[in-house]
Amino acid sequence: MHAMILDGPGKPLRLDETAAKPTPGPHQVLLRVRACGVCRTDLHVVDGELLHPKLPLVPGHEIVGTVEACGPGVSALKAGDRVGVPWLGWTCGECAYCRSGRENLCDRARFTGYQIDGGYADYAVADERYCFPIPQGFSDIEAAPLLCAGLIGYRALKLAGAAKRLGFYGFGAAAHIAVQVARHRGQEVFAFTRPGDADGQAFARSLGAAWAGGSDILPPEPLDAALIFAPVGPLVPTALAATAKGGTVVCAGIHMSEIPAFSYDLLWEERIVRSVANLTRQDGEEFLTLAGEIPVRTTTTPYALAHANDALNDLRASRLEGAAVLVP
């Protein structure tokens, strides 16, 4: 099969045209990859900001594929089923976190496109427990960003609570989906982009943001909660300064640059800073059902599999509107 391979941190991906087709093990399925989203987490892996990836590695954890074969013990899926595979690829089911409904914090969790070969390839294997049915109405390309950008945005919204006014710092793949969910719920969204990014601000308004501006200015009204999608530590005190008493700032990325020291006054009055870690299967089931009901519409730019490095570079340089998707 064809696969894009990461040989080491900081190196461009290498196209392997004779990679071995994987074989599904117990409780695994072999998927023919139809599309795989390109996520900022992939950038963190490729750039060496997430330590200790499996090497060599096939990145990619927003996989949409069809089941081609089933390993021993598979009972929930059959050949021909279309499914999506997210970042969380395996959990032990035995630790205190798994037993208390917090499998996203599993002590022995393994992640797709990081410790498990992912979807930058013609084929991939996945644990049947972490394969989600894709709602009808989404093409393979349209569905791919739902598997991480959509899921993490949804979990971030859950952790923000019943906020009426939401601020989104960084308006990329996750935010462009989350704004549609928030508007469906009747929440008001204030979008913050890089200063001077008129196109990004127009994109946010086109998806229902009530206001859009640079991250260097305050919103017209105090926020009840702020979701930080950009991996930029200095945005934490910025978001706190824009948040009303008792509000919550949710850091939605798996990696963030250093958070600078800030005055306690920004945190005082019962403001909360918290992070999002991974997802649960319940998140996946809830969000994908909701995405089909709204329905969510994803904005995508497709790339051929062999052009994965171009997609990563465009994401790194913020040249994308919505999400990049690789198509084998």
C-alpha cells in the first residue's frame, strides 16, 4: 500500500509506495481509508512537540474508511461498514478512570497516529470499540474533520457549561464546527483570530459568529466562557481578561506554548481555567448524532495522500479555511 511515514521529529513525511498492508488482530478491523483529516495534533507529532511517538509512524487520526476485514472476536462491525476512527484508539478498560466513565484519562491509553499507525495510508487497522458509525449525509471528505476537530470542539463546549456568551480564540477546523453546535444551542459566539485576519473574521461571521475581531482586543461584552483552540499560551491571560466573574476558560489543545505569569486579579472572582484531554466514546456517539441532526457543514480542502507535507505546511502557516483532508 501507499503510506506517508514519519521517520523522526522535525523530518518531512516520506512516501512509501510498498508499505506492508496491516493485518487486523483480535477485536480489530482492517479499514480501507477513504479520507483522513489533517489535524494540528499531527503537526505537534511531526514537529516533535509531543514526545515519544511510535517510530516509524503513519500519522493521522481523523480516519473515515470502510471495513474490509475483521479480526478474531469482532462482533459489532462487518465488511462494508463505513466508520470513523478518532485520536483515542485503545484503553485498558480496567483502571480507575476507565471504570468511572473517564476513559479519556486512561492510564494506559494509546492514540491513533501516535502510538498506533494512523490514516495517512491506503489502509489502517483500528480497535472495533473505537470505530464510530458515520451519519448519512456526509461524504467521506466532509466527515473526516468531525473525528477530532468536531469531537474536541464538542467536548470543549461541554466543559464550558451552560455559557450564554462564548469566546473562541483561534478560528480553525475545531472552531468552525463548534460554532455551528453553539448556534444550534442558542449560544452567542465571539470569534477571535490573529490581529488583522479579515478573511478569518469574515469566515467566522459567515458561520454565525455574532462578532469577530483580533485576539488583541476585548469583545463588546464580557464572556461567560472562552474556548482556546490556538496552541498559544499567552491567550490564557488574554481570555481570562475577557471573561466575566465565575466564567470558565477551556484550553482545548493537546499542546500549548508556555503560559506567561499573570496577575491573580485575572483569576480571582471564581474564574476557572481547565483543559480538555482526548475524548470518550460517549462524546463520539453524542456528537456524531448531533452533527447529523443540525446538520453540521464542514469546510474542507482536499489533498492527495502524497501531498501530505503540503497540507501540514499550509496548516502550520494558517493558510487554510476550515480543515485539510487527505484522500488516498
